[in-house]
Amino acid sequence: MNIFAYSADEVMKMAVRIEKRAADFYSEAAEKARQPGMSKLFGSLSSMETTHARIFGEMEEHMSEKERSTQLYDPGNEMLYFLHDMAGMRAWEGKAGPDKPLSGDEDAEEVISIALRAEREGINFYTFLKDYVPEKSGKERVETIIHEEMRHVAALNRYLAWLQSGAEGPPPPPTLR
């Protein structure tokens, strides 16, 4: 078994890419949304993911040279598989599937289901990542992003329940920060 090592700098750059892809996905979903309220929801999520990318970018920029070069060892290759899945060539967050962009024919329920899978995978990745980020390098900020991603899941589930209920009237307002 090989032992892989990553610098904290590399991991932060991967997190930035993940968040940028998510922002692009939600932006595209907002443009293609047909159901009432969906454009606003997806636009809000896109804005939040852009903020997350900025936060990870700032964390990476403010790392000391020592923190930047600190190697994160991965004797069981767990991080390798997370990183390849989330930020590597096979990553699909921000797309309808591994090699499939949104077609525009998806209804809101399909887009929300895609987004929920990606948000949950993001939460898993950031929970894993948090253990590798030193306190002074922004561990608390990673925890904040995890909680925000959890709120995304709650908001998406709220909209999904509203759509599935067939309720009349406007959709619930997005309760995102």
C-alpha cells in the first residue's frame, strides 16, 4: 500500500474548486429554473457557494509557509479517494452527473435531488478535511462551512417537500445565511 501525502495548501485549493463548481451549478440551475421560487433559491445557493470559495481561498492565502508545506499523511488512502471523488477528474459536483451538465429539461425535483447528493458529499468531505486543518489555519471556518452546507440540505429538503406536496401558493422562502 502506498502512503500519499498532500500539502495543506493543495487541499485548500481543492476545496476552492469544489465550491466554485457548486456555485456554477446553482447559477446554471437558477437560469434554467421554471418553477416559482426556484430561481431565487438556486441564486441564493450560488452566492453562498461563491462565498465559501472565497473563504477557503483566503484561508489558503493566509497560511504561513510552514503551514503551506505541512504534509498531510494518508496511510490508508482515505483522503486520496475523497479528493479524487470530490475535486479530481471524476468529481461531478456542479453537474447532473460525472460527465453530464444540466440539459434544461430537468424539473425542480430532479435538480434538487442532484444538489442534495452533492451537498451531502461536500459535508462528508469537509468533515473529513476538518481533521487535517490546524486550529490556527481556520479549522473553525471549515466547521462554519459544514454547518452552512447542512442548512443548504435543510433548505433544499424544505423546497422538495413543498414541491411534492402540490401545495398552492408561493414556495417557502429560502432561509439561508
